[in-house]
Amino acid sequence: MRVFFCFIAAAAFLFSSAESRAAAAPAPKVMLGIDVLEAMNFAPLKGKRVGLLTHPAGVNRYGVSTVDVLRRAKGVRLVALFGPEHGIYGDEKADVPVLDKIDPRTKLPVYSLYGKYRKPTAKMLEKIDALVVDLQTLGVRSYTFKSCMLRAAEACFENGKEIVILDRPNPLGGVKVDGPMLDPEYKSYVGLFKVPYVHGMTIGELARMAKATPGAMEITSKQQRAGKLTVIPMRGWNRNMLWCDTGLRWVPTSPAVPSFAAAVGYAMTGLGCQIGGFKHGYGTTYPFRMLSFPSKTPEQIAENLRAYGIRGVAFKKVSARDSRGSRVEGLYVGVSDWNALRPTEISFYMMKLACKFNGGNVFARADKNAASLFNKHVGSREWWAEISKRGASADAARFVEKWEREAKAFRRESAKFFLYN
């Protein structure tokens, strides 16, 4: 049984710093899409006016911003920047609209795709020939950067522009597929792809799948077929690699995800902490990894979670400073066996436990807006119907097994879009 070293730290189940590992390595093992593009002497962009959709994690394997790489590339005219949620510098708050502006560093126009518009307009695209996308995602469905890429592709196809995806690793690897599928009625900017919650694909593979799947894009079928999509694959990455296997330094994809450890935790505890009372350590040094619940000790939380027999997890009591500087305690959720782990499983047992800790079914009396947002993230209302009706007696195991069967089917169907072994 394979257990990845990056999930087991000396006696504490804690991740060592991804940055420290990268610094110790002689060279990154993986050439990112931007590195491969540069090795091609930027041939796909030569003589073209280029727009770039990116954010702080859009860097080459040595940590140089893709903005700067393209600005200095001979024969490439970078004429505009496009920013997703959090903006091109990652300094905008989550869920807060971002305004268009002139970038003070490059003097280029920056068009926000998380403000008045979620999709590039014809006017935004009129002065470019190709839109390059370099966005690092987390490997989970409910993260807006994939939606931003998809809407950008739609706009390019509508307006006769090429879209070039610079591929990047899925931090959770290309093998692990887990969690509920997206039902069409819950398609939203939180999740536009009909994939399991943990989908096992890179952003380039998702783009290939969307283009080839009728109805996956909100444009005419003729525009979808005729649209020009170019994916620049990585070199040296394979599906068994997690982020910590790549030798790359982690750059925060958003303020809430400052580390690879947080990215793994996002898949594990993000859904279970949306509603019900659990907190996942945001604002501490263990975001998405440190569970707490009002009036419950870490030991009490651990004892109850262990009783559910959740596979591949391990728990340890930890303490940290919160955003106010106060010392807080919580339960660190570690990974003892990545192969056995079903990342999203713990979230649904946390919801059962929230009913037990609250002394009643907190979900049955939940605010409708909160329930709607939760269902958008999960991608289905099936589980909500179960937990809001049965509370602590909800049959989470039945859902986990159902999702596992669906995930296996998706894995088989999605393989035709894979770019890597």
C-alpha cells in the first residue's frame, strides 16, 4: 500500500513546508505549461496580440510570474491582462467584485472577470488575437478559477479568438476522484463542470472535455465545434503526482489557501464547515485542517469522528494563534493513507456529528439561502434532503458508496481527455 511521504510528518501528522522541500530540491521535476511554451520559443503566440488571464500562482517553475515571462518574450505582444476572483495579484477579498483598472506595474489594462462581468465582452477581446490562461486550481469542483476559464473560452469562441491554456498540476493528483457529481440544476459559477467534487483532471484536460462535450458550454454548438483551443501540456508530470511530488514551490491560489496542506484540507473539510457549527481553522496556521466546535474539546471531536470509521484519516490535537492573536485549540485532520482516503467523506460525517453536538437537527431549521449555497457547492440536493430530514441518523455511508461508484464511472469516461499517463 502506497502512503505518500508528504502526508506523514514527524510524529504529528503535519505537513512540512512545500516551500522548504522545493528549496532543498536541485530543480523542479515538472515543466509547467508556461515553461514548455518558453521552450517552444513561444511559437504558438508569435506575431499575435495576446491577453493573459492569470493570478499570483501563475508562475513558471522557478517562480517567475507568467506576466513577466510573456512581457519579455520576443515576438509576443502582451496587450491586456484579465483577472479572476481575488484579482491578478490575489489581494482582493473572496466574493467581492473587482473593478477594471490600469496595472500600475505594467501599465496594461486589467479587465476583471469577477466584477460587473464574469465573461469577457467583445470589447475586452477586440484588441487581442489570443487569450492565454495560466490559472492554478485546487482539483475540486467548487473553486471559481475553472469557471472563469470556461467562461473565457466561451467568449473567445463566440468572438473568433484563440484560447491557449497553459497547463498546471492538479495538486491532488490525477488519480483520486471522489465525492458527489454535479446535477445540472446546481450548475453555477461555483461549479460549471459536470464532474465529481474531486475530479482528478488538470485545467487543460477540463478545457478539452468541455469543448468536446455537447452542451457543456453556453454557446451555439457551431461556435463550440469551431472554436480554437490550444493546450500547452506540462512535461514531467504524471497522474500519480501530488503537488509535493513535483518539486514546485506552492504559491497561494487565494488568501484562504496559503499552502498545499490547506488545498488538501479544502477538499476534506470545506463542505462540512459551511453550515452546522464546525470551524476549520481559517485564520490560523492550519486553514481547512484544524477542526473545532463550540463547547467541545479536540478529544471529544476525535472520539466521535473515529467512531464513524472514516478511511485514511488521522487526528491530533494542536494549538495555534487565530487572526486576533488568541491561542486556540483544535483537532488537526491528517492523512494516514492517501490511497484509502475518500477526501470528501469526512465532511458528511461532520454534518451528522453537528446534529449530535447541537442536540437536534440544525439543518432542518437552516436558512434557505445558506442551504442553497451549500447545495451549489455540493452540486446536488440529495444529501441535503437526507441530512435535513434525518439529522444524526442520516445514512452517510450510502451516499459515500453511491458517489464512489459514480466517481469510478466518471474516471473511465474522462480518460479520453487525459494528456498524461
